[in-house]
Amino acid sequence: MSDLAIGIASFPVLLALIFLRVPIGLAMFVVGLVGVNLVTDGWTVALGRLKTETYTTFSNYSLSIVPMFLLMGHFATLGGMSTALFKAAEGWLGHRKGGVAMASIGACAGFGAICGSSLATAATMGRVALPELRRYGYAGGFSQATLAAGGTLGILIPPSVVLVIYAILTEQNIAKLFLAAFVPGILAALGYVIAISIYVRFYPDRAGTRPRVPYAERLRALVAVWPVLLVFLLVVGGIYAGWFTPTEGAAVGALGTGLIALFNGGLTGKTLIESFHVTARSTAMIFFIVLGAAFYNGFLALTQVPSELADWVVAQGFTPLMVLALILVFYLLLGCVMDSLSMILLTIPIFFPVISALDFGLVNLLDMQAAAVAEALQNGIPEGVAPEMIASIREAVANGVELTREQMRAIDINVSQGRVNRIAAEQTAIWFGILVLIVVEVGLITPPVGMNLFIINAMDRTTKMIETYKAVLFFVASDIIRVVILVAFPAITLFLIR
Amino acid sequence: MHTAMLRLAQGMAVLGGTVLSLLILMTCVSIVGREIGLGPIPGDFEMVEAGVAFAIFAFIPLCQITSGHATVDIFANRFPPGLSRIMRAVTELVFALVLILIAWRLGSGTLSKLNVGETSFILQFPVWWAFGASFAGSVIAAFVGVYMAGVRIAEAAQGRPLIPEGEP
């Protein structure tokens, strides 16, 4: 068998193992190990790599964000911020039709701003909001679906563990990805609120009513969430403003939420040990998948499968949008049976080269040159430049002709094709990352194995799972519409980083 | 027996968590030092890298003993219980072998670093210290992995569950 054939044959083997309930990280590790053995004719290379690869994978400075974010998320849970957020959102929204459900979404969005994990957000907000929803006469399935969907905001709104992994896999800037995720995250929350208002119009009897809250009380409740805002601004703002690296930002966030939990009395010796246990389990789970994926992807790279696949897709002449749509639909389907991090680690090394090889027309050389010229000339014509030169530049821009090197040098700008390509590659990577983030998160709320649905349903067994499944379809529809909008208008995701 | 193993795994988790917390504190102190002009703690990121690697190895035993690894259960849930137990035993056995392999290779990597005498870039501490700490963690992870393989094999042989999955 050729190396390429071995690489391709590894897919069905890997999938079969995973579907036989072999832990995903273990399956990737073993297939990668055997694959490297076959491709390099012996165990020498595989065993040699193992001498250092486990250590170097686990000691990756950027990846050390992950355990810190996980600890931060648990401290945020202990800090009682979930209750404060829910009270504030409920005060402003609770009296509307479906308002307590909308408030749950708002509170989830707020909690997502200090927690990088969907499961933690769903679990934490579920404990706070589910009893309240039931108390005000919201149907069980509807309440659970709301909280399961709200939980996905934990990852969509930065900080986000999945985005960190994506950034490392694709060598992108974590700060830019966080910034790009911000508007789509807000859109997600708005979309869920709209889904709720449509749901209560269809089923008015499934949402109760709640009296208005006086404004003084609303303001008091709003002020009580200041620690959340402070930690969010410090972490995400600080990373973006360049005060510290993303890893340092994660440390600041963990300390910040830890202090909040300490002052609120939520952090004691006992709960600290609990936090370590929870963080240990999730961290070990994630890093074992990361390790397995590193090994498997190293093997795939040896077989040239990712680059061959990218070449093949380009040669077929599919339109870029068609390829993107196919990949996103594939994620939606795979998300029905697999968790988001595993999907990303398993597939991004294969899909990302394909996406990178396609031109989505996100940036255009002539447009960028025109913009640069306009900026350079906005304060009048620079001194010492011949008027004829300026006239020729203006004429080129007006006629859509590419500027020459001399023209650009005359007004001190530099917008070459190479630079435009670099920007296009980065924007494609970020845009694709946000789209993938959304579709893999949909997997958390799609039947049959949406983890968020299970977590919430386990809190109140009196609601039948099927009721939750039915209600969650409204939220899934909202997710899909949002993906279509973000695909159609890349600027929504990208304008903040331009 | 199981209680002792669980205590060991939990103890390692708390040890790793403590190291992680100290690294978080150190990083924050370093940022403050840098911002107020005293300068950062030298080599802070080297300590983060070495410490987090150890912490992750220390976290694996608890994940192992509580069956915390990510799996796709939807198809395997329909298998008959007997077959399911045998598959679990095989999986856990392979997992134990992989953890032994990882520990063995990491031990060998530690020895190489020791012999070469490589030191870290800024703090100039011998790199084998960091490798050695992780190696110690990986040995305990392999130990717990072997124990869990034994448990699952016993379950398959006796045809009944002994230790539930998930948190204790």
C-alpha cells in the first residue's frame, strides 16, 4: 500500500474504533502510532517521537490556557455570579411573555463571558434558573431546551476553550479569534431570544407570567453583576489591548474569579479540592485528545493526505461556498454523536488545508489599494509629490487598475498582492473558525446525544427527554439561520478585526 | 483497594491543581511586576510550561479511574452487556499499555536530557528536571491505568459491574 492509501484507510479504522466506544484520544493515538509504524517501516520513528512529544504537547505555553480557563470556570460557578446574573436579567426581562426564559439566555451570555466551557455554563445556569422557570409556570421541556441552548453561549462568547484549540491547530492569533467571536456570540443570544418569543407565540400556555420589578430593584440587581463585567473586561480587554498574552489573561481570569468566590464565601478548602478534581478530569480528558490528535495528525501529514485532499478539492472546481457548506453540514451531522473538541481536533487538520486553498473573495486587492490611497490623501497631497503622479494614481483607482510600485511608493503606501493574500488567509481562517465553532456547538443541543440536553435533563427527571428534544428544535433553527447569515455576510464576523 | 487507588488519583489531582494555582499566582505577580516597572519574574513562562506539563500528567489518574475520557456511546450502548464488558476490558487494557508506553518513552526522554545536560533558555535549570517531574506523573498514571484494566477484566470475567463509571 502506498502511504497515501494507508492515510486514507486510517479514516474508516479510526471511526470504527470511536464508534466502538474506544476513547477518542486513545483511538487517534493508537491509529497514529500504528500508521507511523507502517509509513516509516518500523517502530524507530514512532518510539523516538514519543520520547519528547508527550512532554512538548503538554508543556505548550498556549495550551496552558486550557486548564486555567477550566479552573476559572469552576471558580466562577462557586462565586455565586450565576445567581446575580440571573436576578439582573430577570429584573429587566422577566415580566415579558417568555421573559424568564429570555432572562436565562441573558444570564447564560453573561456567564459565558467569564466561563470558557459550554457544559459548565449549562450546568451552573441550570441549577440557578431551572427551578425559577418551573416556579413561574414554564413547561419542563421548554425550560430545559432554553438552558441547554443558553449553555452553548459559554463557548461562543469569549473566553472559549474550543477557540484556543482551534487557534493552536491553525496557528492563528487567539486575541483576534476572541474578538471575532464577540459579535456572533451576541447574535446567538439575540437569536435565542427571538426563538423564545416565537415559541411562546406557538405555545402560549407553556410560559407563565411574572410581575414587573420596580426600577430601583432592577438597577440594584444590575449593579450586583459588576465583578463579572470587571473580570471579562480585564481578561478579554487585556488580551486584546496587548497588556498580556492569552495565557497570562487566563491566569488573571482564574485569580479574579477565585477572589470573587473567596469574598462571596463560595471558595473554601473543601470546594477548592472539588475544583481541582473537576479541573483535573476535564483537563486530562482534553489533553489526552490533544495528544492523540497530535500523533494522528503527525501521521496524516506524513502520508500527505491533507494536502492531496486540498489539491483534489480545488481541482474538482467546486465553488468555495459549496465546499464550505458541505463541511459545515458534515459538522452538524457529526455533532449529533461526537463532542465539539474531539470533532475539531479530529477534522480541522484535514479540512483547514482545503478551506485555505479556496478563495472566498474576502479581501480584494483593488479595494484595499483604493482604501489605502484614500487614507493617504485624506490630509491633502503629501509634500514633494508631483501633481501628475497624484492624478495618475486617482485615475488608476477610478478605473480599477492595479497601482504600480512607483505610484504606491510616491504616497508611501504598500498594498501588494502578497500582502493582500496574507490578510485574506488570516480572515478566511478566522471566519471559518467562528463558523465551525458555531456548528460544533449546535452538536451540544442536537438529539440524540447533545451533552447540554443530558446535563439539564438530569437536573429534573420529571420532564421527559422527548419534550426537551421537541422544544430545542426552535433553538437549533435559530442556530442554523445564524450560520447562514454569517456565511452570507463575512463582514459581521470580520469587521472588528479589520 | 479501590479506595486507596481513588485516594491516590485524587491526591495527584490536588497536587496538580496546587501546582496550577501556584503558576497562576506567579503569572499574576509577574504581570503586576512588569506593569509597575519592577520587571517580570524571570523565566515565568518556562515555569508555566514545565509546571503545567506536570499538572496534566498528575490529572490523568483521576480521569482514568473515573472513566472520564471522551467517548461516543450511542452505538455501543446497544450492545449486549456481556459483549460491552469484554470490549471495555480490551479498551482499558490497550489504554494501560499506551500509558505504560508513554511512561517508558518519557523516562527514556528524561535520561537523554540528563545525559545531554540541556538547560532551559532563561532560568538555565536542567531540562531533565521538568521531564523527570512529568515522568513521575506518567508512572502513576500508568499504575492507575493498569489497575483499571485489571478491574475491567475482572468485570468481564465475573460478568458483573464492580466499579461504576463516572465520579465516585
